[in-house]
Amino acid sequence: MKHDCNGDHHQSDLSRREFVGASALAGAALITAPAWLPRTSFARSLAGGPRDVLVQVYLRGAADGLTIVPPYGDPQYYLRRPTLSIPQPGQANGAIALPGSTLFGLAPSAAPLLTPFQAGKLLVVHATGLVDPSRSHFDAQKYMELGTTSAFASQTTTGWIGRHLATSTPLGNGLLRGMSMTDGLPTSLVGAPATLPIKDPDGFDLLGQANTKTARRARLTNMYAGEPAPLGPAATSTFGTIDLLNAVNFTGYVPANGAVYPNSTFGNQLKWTATMIKANLGLEVVTIDIGGWDLHAQLGPLTGTMATKTDDLSRAIQAFYLDLSLTHLDQVTLVVMSEFGRRAGENASSGCDHGHGNCMLVMGGHIVGGQVLANWPGLATNQLDNGDLAITIDHRDILAEIVLNRLGNTNLGTVFPNYTPTLRGITA
């Protein structure tokens, strides 16, 4: 079994230096972007099917789903984690029992997730993940983002989201269909048309001094004006994307419905995402990475690193839900996933090593939430997969139903090749 211990690194080789080449896929049209809310509202649906904006949050490093959503009703959980478990509901620092379940709760640091859960808009999926046996961060992230397993990875050169976008009709004019808020394009977006890595959409512009920007822009425009594809269209679409994002008032954005985003990188990223969704830019996919979950030592489920990271994750998702719930949640599906979970038992360093099964979070206006979807295998020795939580729901089942029913794409055999998904009834 292969392991590696640097879980925050996996992206494709696309970097900002290759930005112009990547943006050749973005299309050649320039548009006039909205000053805040749209003057032109793009169509939100294909003929016969809905179209959500997909927001994928990837917890790189293997987040511990047994802490985020502890199985407090399984006695083996406490036997395997005598010092790192979340106490029973009703005890000090105890789990928050999820309505409708006598098995699962939320860690105290995940309490903000109760808001969308109780509203029926947040679904928890447990004992899920990548069915491939790899415990290597690099390999597991690669296979998951390719939408396949090790058996077929060599035959797959594009990401599952990339194939989705490549086989679906653009919303709006298709200038900017996908965005990763990362330095480089993640594997899941490889092959995606009109998709760029834009770490900070509020600051996306030509580099250099502000007082020379107009002149530099004019020179670049003239330089590429007569160039054939891919350079000419790449430059045109890049300038169009800059104009599109610069016309959005990110700084002046006021979240709705009392939402308060945490003052953190992830909080800002979700706030920017909400801003762009409300501006109706035609954006179809946003991917966000959160690193730092590879906690082999000092897990800190109640007061340490795990608790701090889970709190930030949960408060940002709660704010995103509140912000969109009155007007735009019906147009959004958010998915939180990680390459694998942590071991069922704790180690001698007060941490947990690489595991297998994990939890996923799915939120949206048309998600059948307020429940935990799980075929719980148990944590007894004979129920584990090489000492880890077994996987009973392939993560592709969850993603495929979203692609089909919320993204309006029937090409599941292309998006997830060599796999026939089982639809679990998670969408309404």
C-alpha cells in the first residue's frame, strides 16, 4: 500500500506563466460586465434541465471525517480513539446530535453546519470516498480528480469537471466558465474550456504600475490583434476576463440575510464566490482548495488544529448558505470532499494516520438535506478495511447525480468513464 505525507500539493503543471495559453480556451468574445448586479441575466437552464453553479471545496491532506461527523453511536469509535474522540452528546464538549440520527453528530467546531442541515439544505454522506485502495495523497487526489481509479488512470488525461464542461453548453457567452482559486489549475479542471486559475478575483489584472496599465494594455492589444489562434483569441479572452471581474464590486459587497463570513482565506473565497454568483457572470464552476489537514500528530479535535480548521470551514459554509438562501441557493450546489479519511484508531503521537473512508458534505437549494446518507459498515476489527473505515458509497455516485440532475449533463459515461453510478436520491 502506497503512502505519501504531503497532502497539500497536488495540482496540474499549469501555472500563471502559462496563463495566456490556458485562456485560449476561454473564447474570444469581450462583454460588458455588470457594475454590481447584472444588466443582462444569463440563462440558468438548458432545455429540459436545471443548471447550478458547482462549488467544489477540496480538503487537501485527508481531513478526518470521524472528527467532523463523529459516529458517536458506534461504541468502537471510543475504543479506537480513547483520547481523540468527540464525547457523546450531552457531555462536556460533546457531539451535537444530528436530527433524525442516533449514530452521527457534528463536532462542536462544526456546529455552524447545523444551520443549513436543519433547513434541509445540507446533506452529510458518510463512509464514502475513493474506492481505490491507495493511501497516497498524490495518487488518491489524482484518481479522484480524474474521476477514475488506478486501473484506468493511465487512460484518462482530463479531469471530471473538465469533461463535464467540455460536454455541456455554456451558460451565457462562455467567456469564463470555470475558475480555480489556486495558483495552478487542479487536475479536476484539466481539459475544461474557458477555465482559469484565478487565486484572487478581486485583484485579477495586468501586473505592473497602475499609472502605466492603460498604455501597457494598448500595446498588448495591438501586439496580439492580428495573431491567429491560439495567441490572438487567448489575449482577447484574457482581457475580457479582466474586464469582467474588474467590473464586479468585490470590495463593496454586502452579504445578505445577516451572513458573516470569517476573516480567513476560505471565508474570503466563499464570499467572492457568492459575489460572482449574484453578479450572473455565466460562471459555472468554482473550485477551492483548503490545505493543512494531514494531521499525523496533535490532531486537536476539540481545541487544536483540527478544531480550528473545522470551525473556519463550518462558519464559512454557514455564511455562504445564509447569504444565498433567500435568492440564489436554488442555483448552487456546494460539495466538500477530501482524498481519503484518517485511520479509525489514534496513533502514539496524538494524531491519526492515512485512512480510507470519509465523509462528504453537499449543500444546495435542490439537495435532499437534513439527513445523513450512510450504509455504515462499523468500526469493529472485522468491519474495517485494513484498519480503516470501509467505503460503502463510491464518491462518484454523489458527483454523478449532481452532474446529471443539477448541472444538466447526461454524458455520465464521459464524465466518469468505466463506471456506472448508483444514483442515491440526493437531489430534488
